[in-house]
Amino acid sequence: MVKHVRAVATWESYGEALRLFARGATVATASRIALVVGTWLSLLNQGQAIADGHVPWLKVALNYATPFVVASLGYLAARRRRNVERLAALLNDSPPSL
């Protein structure tokens, strides 16, 4: 049985982070969050206009784009090399769990 291991994408420079974003490294995580939050924001803020048949497309698009960008930034922040190394050091120094 072959076990698939996903490589952790880490970055050091902002250029590397931008390349990860451009290659779609954040899409799987950020799109699910954007779908839920964007739908909620659109219904909450634009629900009446949508129900009336006057969909404010730019506002709805921004309701999805904003959580996508925020979730992408969170994804990348968690994978910044120095943050990953700091977490690994903390985990290595922690006492064994019972």
C-alpha cells in the first residue's frame, strides 16, 4: 500500500509566498472558507436585493473574495518557515503525553 504524503509548502521571502499563492497552494483551504463566509455575508448584507432580483454582483464578488484572501493569508502565515521551525522546536521540547 502506497501512502501519499503531502509536502508542507513553506516559505521565507514574500516572493516565495506570492508564488505559492499564484500556484494555487491556498485554493483548497481558502475556497471552502470563502464559500461558507461569502454566502453568509451575501445573504446577510445583500439578501433583500438578491431576493428582489437586483443582484449587486460587485458586492457579492467582494463578499467571496475577502474571506478567500484572509484565509489564504492565514494559510501562508502558518507555513512561514520560521513559524514552522518554532512550532517544531516547541513540540520537540514538550514533555511526552500520557
